[in-house]
Amino acid sequence: MYAVTKGTFIGEFFVFMETLPEHYRILSLPDFKLRKIEKKFIIEAIKRDILDLVKILPKTAYYTCKSEYMHRIATGQKDEPIN
């Protein structure tokens, strides 16, 4: 789980849910928003201290997030792209 420490999404936590060829799909906490982020953005954000690794989630917490992620996909929630 990464904390967003600067910019538009400051205060959110990103939990990585799915890897696509050029993007990651994440669940953004605390609001449970689905986001799609380009891989190159993630690399730059880590280098520039915009994203800070705060914790590797325990399996039970990750599965709770994964369940919420799958529920939101099943109910048609759209990704909010971050470029």
C-alpha cells in the first residue's frame, strides 16, 4: 500500500489490485475509488516522493480490499484514470 504524499490525491492510499500491460488498477482508500494509473506514472511518482510505500498489507486486509474491488467492478463503477 502506498500513501500519496503530494498533489491532487494527497491523503489517499493506493492498494494495487491488477496489472495490465501499460497500467495498474488500484483501489484508492479511504473512499474505495477505482483508479487506473500508467506504469510510467508510478515509477516517476515513487522517484519524486509522491508515493511512499507504507505497508505491505496482511493477506486478510488485502482480501478485504480485493473483495471490495471486485464488488465495485461487478456493479459497474468505472476507473478514474490518472495520467
